[in-house]
Amino acid sequence: MRYFEDIQVGEAFALGSHTFSAEDIKAFAARFDPQPFHVDEAAAEQSHFGALCASGWHTAVTWMRLMVAYRRRTAEEARSRGEPVARVGPAVGFRDLKWLKPVYVGDTIDYRSEVIETRLSNSRPDVGLMTIRASGVNQNGEPVLSFISTAFVQRRPEQP
Amino acid sequence: MRYFEDIQVGEAFALGSHTFSAEDIKAFAARFDPQPFHVDEAAAEQSHFGALCASGWHTAVTWMRLMVAYRRRTAEEARSRGEPVARVGPAVGFRDLKWLKPVYVGDTIDYRSEVIETRLSNSRPDVGLMTIRASGVNQNGEPVLSFISTAFVQRRPEQP
């Protein structure tokens, strides 16, 4: 992650994509969200979803997985160029999470984060607050997931 | 779940508790949130958390797991008494998720859902909307997780 001062409202981070297999969907749901339409094809066909689909929690944590990988990758790239890497504080929550469409077996979800607000912290002079809209879009261009999250990002240290 | 008409604002569902082991914390985080303070004790000691702690996503999906088990259990109990079981629609999202305190190795989190609002649906006469505050509280009585979720609950069928 770059310093807070280098981040512009409107810029987007392309985090990568994930294709949800039946095995993947059922393994997550069996552990955390064992509703019939997430763990059993026949029951899912009888449900209002019409077919096996991923737990919404599964589609959300996959954003997290790709976000952590993205940060690691971009930090390594910056270090390899001899550039500093700004610290990013863990998020303390998020808001307005929406599951907009079901994610079915074989769907490929493309995840991104778009900066929608930046502001200075009232309490901490060393950091700024970056608010992003996280999203996932399927192979047909349909949004399936959206939420808003705010994180602390280190400000550029003052030159002595 | 009982019918919409039987649900009162202020009532709470005790979903049960979960104790987070180091193995449990690291297995979830390795898969979905591999930040150093969730997967490595030594790195966690050097972080601002001071010790290994669970991914916030892990503490949230554990609420979901216990909620699904609670619904299944109470539905079976109702059926065994010969009572009807109202349908509950899947949530389409949630809001204001807050990770209020870290969840460390050995912490036992008690989960509950409290009904904070009920209202009729404008578009569907057969269901009502139940809004709950989901929460998790640790063994010291400190809230660690909170979010707000709204679900459709079947209304009592009219007697012919």
C-alpha cells in the first residue's frame, strides 16, 4: 500500500478473481453455513435459488483472501523497487454489506476495491482514513457482493 | 422460527458459545485471512494485538454457524410438539458490522440475536421483516462483535 497522500478517490484495486466449484461451496457451507441450498444439490433445486449456490459469507471472505494477497504482492513489488511500504491498520468493521445475486457453481467472481473517500484522522496525526467500496462481479457483469469498509493508512513521514 | 406475529421486539435468541483454539484460529486464517497476527504466534506478539487472535471474519461466520444450528434445533423441537414452523428467508445482507475487541486464543464467545424491529413488508403480504442485532460477548462480558441484519419471516396463515 502507498502512503495515504498517494491514494486518490476513484482509483480501484483489481484484486483478482475466484471460480466457485461445487466442492468449494459445499466444504465452506458444511463448516459455517449448512443451509440446504449451500450443501445439497437436490435440496438446492427445490429451493427458491433453483441450484446449489455459495454462502454469502463465503463470497465475502473470498474478497478478504484476495485483498490480503493483493496487499502482500504490491508490498513485495514496492520493496523490490526499493520503495517504502505504508502500514495499513486492520479494519474495525464494515457497513452496508449486500448480497445482490446468488453465486452458483462455476461462477467466476471478479473482486475489486474502489476508493470512495479519503480524510484525515481527527485523533491520529500519523494516519489517514481510506474508505473503499468492496465489490464482486460475476462473469456476466452482474454485481453479486458489495460492502463499504474504512481502514487507517499511514501518512507520508515528514522529511527531517 | 415462530410466525412473524409471534415475534416481539426485545426478545433475544441465545445461540450458544464457541471457544476459539489456536488451531481453529490459524486454520481459518490460513485459508481466508492470512495476516501475520492471525496465523503466527511470534508475529502476533510483535503486532499491536500482542498475541494470536482470530480473524474478524472467523468470529462473524461462527455467529452464522450457531444461528443455522439454532434454527434447525428449534424447528425440530416445534415439529416434535406438532407445531408449525414458519419459513425464514435468507438475509440479503447486513449493516454496521463492528469488531469491538480482539478474540484471543482460549476466549469463549457467547453469541445471541436480539430483535430490535419488526415491520410488515410493503411488497409481500405473506411475510414480515424482522431486524436483529447479532452480537458476540467474551467470557469477561466484553462485546467483541455486533452487526444488524434483516430477514423475511413468514406471517401466520389466515384461518379459512
